[in-house]
Amino acid sequence: MARDNDPAAVKAASATGSKAGLSIVVPCFNEAAGLARLHDRLSATARDLRAARGLRCELVYVDDGSGDNTLAVANALPASGVDVQVISLSRNFGKEAALLAGLEHARYGAVLFIDGDGQHPPDLIGRLAGHWLDDGYDVIYTAKAHRENESLPHRFGVKTFYTLMNWRARHKIPEDAGDFRLLSPRAATALRQMPERNRFFKGLSSWIGFRQKRVDYEPAARAHGKSSWNYASLIGLSIEGLTSFSVAPLRLASLFGLILALIALFFGASILYETVVYGKSVPGYPSLVVGVMVIGGMQLIMIGIVGEYIGKILSEQKARPVYFIAEQNLKTAESERKDAAE
């Protein structure tokens, strides 16, 4: 029997009932200015894949509660030889929710995720599809080739994040990996089976296993507008990722507690030794104040870390939907051709 990531399997339906082909999911947030240009490039890439590989494609645009006219632009995009699906979320739920919405509503077996800001090169999609179809990889993820053009604080923050994320982890998350990646039908099916609501897409798509391959790329300059990600939002995203996917903060809290306990033990032993052996009365007010402040601060940090995890548990127990859809439209290439003929 042909494997789902074998070229022969492109002509058959996947095990989940999805049609064989590739769904290209584009999460969008205030991307109205550059969306039409991106659509032209993605449509051309999809047509090339069908001509060269016989691979049917669809474009799935997920509007994550944009404040501009992104939804109107998306609904006006033509189905030029490729099906176009537009999903509008009822409000801004965040990128992770938009990715999940695209994944759950993808009509074809394999799924590729690409950002709507145009910095991920559509020209690379053919190469990613080749690693799936020809080489049998299930998860083909992209990573920035280098970060020399980024600021030192940003690079330090990224390095710290991945160090904490992978500290004592059984399965490591590849450093510098982005959301721009392709999942084979069985990898996409595995990702859909993840029940958690506090999702960290990079971690989950790495955790499922299967055959994975890294592809380095150079991100393009942002053609329109500016990124909505600032240091505060990136720090918040890092905290969400850490507490959703890793127990490293809890282990660090335990480690810091152990270190402080050992320091206190040795400090107490030294005071006792000097008092008993030398009869010294050690003045303690400054050291006492500093010690209380350090221990009190560490306790508050540890309580905050535990609180983050309790909040995640509460969110999972509430079992609220990750997103709501306000509007969903589908334009097929066949129906658009018929309308044009009429």
C-alpha cells in the first residue's frame, strides 16, 4: 500500500477522509495592504504544483479579528486556478488559534502554514513539497539562516527562550524554527488529535515525531506596515509557550529554592562556628534585611510561576472553544470559471 507521503498517494484520499492535496493556511492580522500581492504569488505557486506534480491545492486565509479591511480584501481574492477559503474569527484570538482554525478547516490532507506578512518566501513552497513527496518527510520546518541583523537583546531573548524550553526536555524543539512549515497528511492528522487549548504550535508539531527536516531560509523584508510584535508581546508569547509546553520554570523554581536553602544552611553554620569558636557577635541587621528581601522576592517569583500553571489548568478545565468563526466563505476554481463563462 502506498504511503501518504509517497507521490503515488497524491492521487488517493488520506486516512482521515480529507482529499489528497495541499492546503496552504495563511493566518492574517491587519495584512490588508499586502494580501493581494501575496495571494498572486501563492496562486502562482499552487498552479505550478498542480502542473508539475498533479497536486491539488487550496488557499485558506484566516482573519484573526483584524482592525483594518483584511477580511474584505480576502473575500475579494480571485480563485485563479486554485480554491480559496476565507475564515473570519469572531475576534482576535491570537495566532495559535488562527493556526488551529486553519488546520481544522483544511480540506486537503497535507497542510502548509505561511505568515500573511510576506516575509516567508512562497518560492520555497515547492522545495518543501518536494521533501514531502520525494523524500518521505512528514514535517518540513523552516528556520532563519542567521540572526545577525537582529538586535543583541532580541537574540539573547531567543537564545534564553530555547535554552529554557529544551532544558532537561526529552524531546528538543529545534532552535530558530518558525511557523512556516509543511505537514504531511498523517502529521496534520496527529496535530489535530492534540486536545489542549493552550497551544504552542512549534512545540506540538515537533513533539509528534515522524520524519522531520529543517530548511534554512532568508526572510524577506516586510513590504507593508510594521510588525505587531514588540518586546512586551514577544515576552508574553515566550511565557505562554514555556508554561504551555514545558515544566522548565517549575524546575527552575525548585532549583532556586534548593540553592537558597543551601546558602542559608552554610551561612547559619558559619555564624554558629564564629560564635562558638571565636565568641564573635556577628552584626546582623544589614544581612538580615538583604536576606529577607532576597528570599521574599524569590518566593513571590515562585508563587507567580506556580500561578501561571494553575491558570493553564483552570483554562483547560473550563474547556472553552479555542476560537469562534463569524464568517466562512469558499470559492472554487471551477465555480469561478463557470461564473466567468456566464
